[in-house]
Amino acid sequence: MMVDVAAAGLNSVADLLHERIVRLRKQYPSDTRRRVLIALAGVPGSGKSTISAALMEALRDRNVDGVALVPMDGFHFPKSALLEFSNPEQALQRRGGPFTFDADAFTKLVTDLRNSFVTRSDEPQLETRVPSFDHAIQDPIQDGLRISSADRVVILEGNYLLLNEPPWSTIAGLVDEKWFVDVPAEVAKQRLIQ
């Protein structure tokens, strides 16, 4: 699914995506115990984080629970690991490129989420902890985010979720929906400069 954010406006896009999540939850009712996985991808500066934050706010405002957001940024290799690369200077300069993420760990998480079932409210809730990213220190924080086994929808957000290179390419086959944020290259460039 592709949406023109500039033409529709952020709130309209959040409303549209909210409605899509409601439809997906009906398509996969809770008694199926199947989790819905959504890949929200786009180039750096496209607005993925802004859209996902507006969507999560719209879901909270409408009392839609059981939705988790997992940004790929938590899977950056820490700076200390990049210093151990064969060319640490290049790894640090190109940080944010596909090879500077722990793609194996991220694809394992997506696989685990696909293979695990959703727990009902009368069952013990299990918790999966995943790394988040601290922009102040420019490094991941271990166990910074939590996904409950009761979360029926998980939105995965990041640059390389639809990249057609192993191991990233396995993600497309594991998710139920692929949402791509498309903006003109000049817009993305200006956002990154700012």
C-alpha cells in the first residue's frame, strides 16, 4: 500500500492506516491467535517515524490496544561493534547503511513474532524485549522496548524492511502487509539536512 502523505496530510494518513488496522484485526480475529505483522518502510527522511508516531497516537485516541511498534533503529550495531569491523572508519562513516544493522537479529525477531501465537486476556502474558535506539547517545539500548504476547498487531518500521538482499529479503515473506512511504528524493534530502 502506498499513500501520498503530502497530498493527504499526516492526520488523514494516520486515520487511513488506523482504519486499515481495524480491518486487518477483523480479517484475523482474536480466536485465530494469529499475529498481524506490518512492514512500514521507506528511505531515510521519508517520514516513517513521524507517520508511525501519528498512527500510534490515533490508535491510543480511539482506544485500540494490542498494537506494538518496533522501529528497526534499535538493531543498529553499537559504535563499539562498528569499531571492530574490518574497516571501522568506513563503518562509522556509513552508519545507517544496511550492513551497519544486526539484520540477522532483526529477521530472527520477525520470524519469532510470525511463529508465536497471540495470548488471550485469561492467559499469562509473555514479554519479548527488543532494543530501542537512544538518539542522544546515538546507540541502541538493550531491552528498551517490550512486545506483549497479547499484541495482535506489530508494526515494524525501518529503512530496509523491504530490501531485496539477504537476510532482509526474508522479511517480506513473513509480514501480512507492506506499507511504503514514498517521497520525492529532494524532500527526503532536505529533511535529512535539517
